[in-house]
Amino acid sequence: MQFIARSHLRLAAFAASLVLAPGIAAAADAAKGKANFMKYGCWQCHGTVGQGSPITGPKLAPNPMPYEALSAFIRNSNRQMPPYKEAVLPNEDLQDLYAYLQSVPASPDPKSIPLLNE
């Protein structure tokens, strides 16, 4: 029963993120978000462009998880990453950080890189 309740909660958070994330991205500043990514030390575990590492932290970009899911995890993490409450990481800074993650371009297709096709 508890599993079903958690599933519904996750589904509701995901649905809300589909509605809320575009507005957040429009109001947020990716350049400030990149500075925040460095300032709050995210890069130390997730890499400078959110590429992640199997050892230090998961991939965050490109194509980050929905904003509400990321925000909920950041605020309430009980794993290796400490939780970043709003007193430490203000909502505006988190929204800018998310805009930065959204702005990270996908890696090019290896077939489009001439040196790799020689």
C-alpha cells in the first residue's frame, strides 16, 4: 500500500513538473545557474557540465530530470549527497541552476566527428 502511495506521489510530482518547468526555465538565468553550479560545489561530484561519474555522482545534463523531481531530491536527499535546504540553496538559485542544466547541449554523434571515423 505504501508503494502505491509513493508511486502516486512521484507521478503527481512528474505531472506538476511538466506544467511548472517551462515557466521556471523562462524566468531563470542559465548563466547564473552555471555560476551557482560551481559556487555550491555541484561540479565536484557531477562534473563541470553535469556529465556525472559512476563513482562520484549521477549524470544531471543534458536533459535533466523534471524540475520538481530534482528539487525534491536536492532538498530531501538522505544518500551520499547532503540535502540542500532553502536556507543554503535559495529557490531562485536552484531555478537558475536548473536552467543551466537544461542549457547543456547533447554530445555530438560520434559519427559526425571526422577524427573518430578515420
